[in-house]
Amino acid sequence: MTLFFSLWPDELTRAGLADRAELIRRQHPTPGAWFEAARYHLTLHAVKAKPEHEAAWMDKTRTAAAQVRAAPFELRIDQAGSFPNQERIPWWLGCTQTPPGLTLLWRELRDVLKQHGVPMFSNPLTPHLTLVYNARRDLPERPVPPLTWAVRDFVLLRSRQGDPNERGSSLAYELLGRWPLNGGPDHAPQRDLWDN
């Protein structure tokens, strides 16, 4: 995965997510590659393009994102669990109920990307924020203290390798663009981060 659209937590929400991750880590210690809080995100759609072809899709990807019409919504993070995977077991934070606003945003973004011919991975909507990769065991789904995340925008990220000699930097995310959710005809233009 190189280019992908995500929900990117504000700093207050990120701190709350980190508190819940630490609670899981204390209650269910496991070795593995734990994510730093700065990397928390909720993936919406990933662009299916090899890194060498990334530039060819960038303009279409960003043009499509600017056409999304979706309203702000609240996302209630209230559970933790893991996905079955024999090679590496990822643990996550997520929600017991997917809010309609998230489903509508996911569909709207999917549709405009298709209209612009942007190749995507065909993953279903499974709202989660990854906490750890390569856990040695499953984490049965369990409640966590609820956290309300006020979602007001979505972002385009690029994943890139970090410095392997620096702790926690094996993978980093570069913010390429941010689009507000206001859902109306006076939809604001994107905040362009491409040259920053």
C-alpha cells in the first residue's frame, strides 16, 4: 500500500486512542510491532498502483477526492480485537456499530475514484485502527472505554519506509492532502499539501 485515503485523528482524539492502546497493552501484553500513536489512522480506500506508477495517478486521485460530498459525523471507538492471520496477527481498536456517516463517506469516495478510473483495492469497509502487528496470539473482541471521535475531514497519505536504525520508524506516513466534510453544494476546496 503506497497511497491511501484515511481518517486522521486530531491530537486530542489521538491521545485518547493512545490511552486505550496502553490499557490493552497492560492488560494483554504481547510481543509485536506496536504502532506509535502518531501513526494511528483509519483506512478508507487504497490506490492499487505500484510506486513507480504513483505519479501517474496522483492528479486523478486528488481531483476525485475534491468532489466528495459528505457530512461530518461522529465515530464511537468502543472495542478492541484482532483479525485472523496465520502469518501476522494484527490487533485493533474499532467500533461496535459503524455510523451511517462513515458508510456514506466510504461509498462516496469509492464512487468518485471509480468515475476517475483510479485503481483501488476492493476491500470492504471494516472500520479499525491498527495497534500492533505480529502479535503472538489472538485478542478476543472486548469493550474499551468509549471515545467519541468527531470526524470533520479525510486525508490522502503516502506510506514510506523510515530509518530502520530509529526505533518505531520502520514505516511513516506523509500527508498529501486534506478535504473537509461539509456535505453541501458550497463544498470547500481542498487544503493542498502536495508541495509542503
